[in-house]
Amino acid sequence: MNADIYIELPGTADAAPRLAVRRANALVPAEFESYQVSGRPKAIAFAPALSVAKFQVPVAAKSEAEARKAALYAVEDDLAQSVEDVHILLGPRQPGRNLRDIYVADKALLLHWAQQLQSAGLGHAEIVPEASLALAPGTIFDFGDRLLIHGEAGTLGADRAWPEGVLMEILRKSGLSNSNVTLANALETLAALEARAPGIRLTETRSAGAAPVGNTFRRWRLAGLLALAAAAIWIAAIQFEINSLRTSYQQQDAQARGIYRQQFAGAPEPGDIHAEVRRLSAATSGKAAGDFLGLSAAVYEALASRPGAQLRQLQYSDQDASLRAVVRFASASDADAFRAALEAAGWSAQTETLTDLSPGTQAAIIVRTAP
């Protein structure tokens, strides 16, 4: 059944909800702050997927009270705040399965939304998590400020403000790298999905008093809302990995330059230290020494025959005079060929790790002077 009014709840404390009113067969946008409600129209407010976390856990219990306790225990470690500060809602039982969907929202956030709705005379609106709506598998909606995705791990949201590399990794891990992205109006799309298959209703939130929510709401936002089940865990891991990789590269570049200054005291420091390493290696006759300069020269020489390979990191260890090279290849066989080229040139090369990136392979190879 269609509602008379649809509201898109904000994901930040300083933003206003968006509102649309049904006129005949169309939704007409209206200003939330100035809209005057007449009577008690049927209203549905959609909560963004980034603000209401969705978990799916096995729950075997005889009663709903026991199921709720079991579900809360299962997700407690994944929450970004105390369980006393969150509202938990169990999804319906699934025939033949003990898996249950669990929706988790911060109580301060729900109170904030309720106050916004009440200020417009829409305190009776039903709040529906957009993550509970039935999306076809493989769907990617771009609502402008966020993505709503149905991938291999189910439905999740992604903030458009996140780095492009993070968004691409989310799509890849959701099995949607080659899927089409549909640019869509959020309210029109969510209203259509709700009319087709109604989503979960969060418990009604009423507030007789206007309790302050600023501090708890900010704590909620600064904690990254809630951990978005497994998705949020690896999204955060990707962001940390990107930052770590960037920092590591800067550290290795600084280390290379420091070694260059030690070896060539008083000489002008080259703008591209890696190009200078290649130049020096080309001028070096015989077997290079097992220091950073010699080992990195060997790595660059071996890479020269593999134009598709991408050098990601070089890390030199003074303790055992070894160089750890992290390289991305098109395939595992290319990684083996790279290692073989090093060995053919008289170096000791051992594969430390080999990671399937689909597509491509990333290898960490330890290079030393051959005994």
C-alpha cells in the first residue's frame, strides 16, 4: 500500500530530512521545514543503511525474548558503543533456517529523528531501514550522496564521500565489479521498493521531553555509526591499508634517499630516486653488493622484462641484508617468472606470500645475495 508522504531521514545531525508528497501517481518534493501537515496522513520515513546496521546471525531460541538476547550477544563485539545505547530489532523468522536479520540503531539517533518528525507534525511516521527493503541481487543504486548495494553479503550502504578506491573495493568484494550502477532518486526508488515489499518497521520512538542528543549523537557519528556487520570491518581495513601503504611508501622513499645521501655524500639528490637506481644499476658491472642499492637494482632489472608488473613496496632489512619487494602481477605464473629471473641473475629469491586479488596476484618476495 502506498503512503501519502515519504521522508528520507538524514545521516548527519545538522541535515534536514527530505520529503515528498504523493500527488496522483507521482511523488512531488516539498520543503520539510515549511511543510504543513493536515490530519494524520500515512507517512513512511526511510533510515539510511549507513545509520541502521544490518546483521545476519544464527539464532536458535524458543521465544522472541530469548532470540533477542542471543542476537544481541552475537553482535555485541561488533558494535561501536555500549549495548545500552542501541535499539535492537529482530527481523522475521526464515523458514527452514535459523538465521535472523538484526537491525541496530543508536537510541540517540532515533530520538533525533523522532524530534525532527514531530516538529513537522509527522511523529506518527513509520521508520523503515532502507537496508530492509527487497533489492534484486546485483543491484547498485546511486542516490548521489550514497550507494545502496545488494551484493554477495546482502544489502549494504556506502558513502559517496569515501575514496573512490574504497568504493571500488566494496563493489569488488560484493561481487559487483562489472555490474551497472543505476542513478536514482532516493525517495522515488525507496517508495517503489516499499510498495512492492514492505520493509521492517523500527519500534516507534516517542519523546515527551526534548532530551539533549548532541553529545551522544556526535559520539555515534565519530564512532563511524555502527560497524556495518562484516562489510564495515573490511571497509575500515581497506581504508587503514590505504593509509598504511601510503605511509609505508613515504617511509621507504625517505629511507632510500637517506641511504643515497650516505653513499654519495655531497652529490645532488635526484628528484626520482628510483630512476637514479636504474641508471646506477645499468652502469654497474659484475655482481652488485647485497645492500639496498644493489638489491633494489636487481629488482628493477628483473621487473624490466615484466612491463605489466607494478612495484608496490620495497623494504630493506639491515639485520639480515635482505630486501622485501611487494609486486602486483597479472598472474601467479608471472610472479614465479619474476622470481626465476632474479635467481637466474645470481640472487637468492624466496616467495614470502602470494595473494590472489582477482584479477591479478600480489607477491611479497625476499631478495638476498646468493650464498
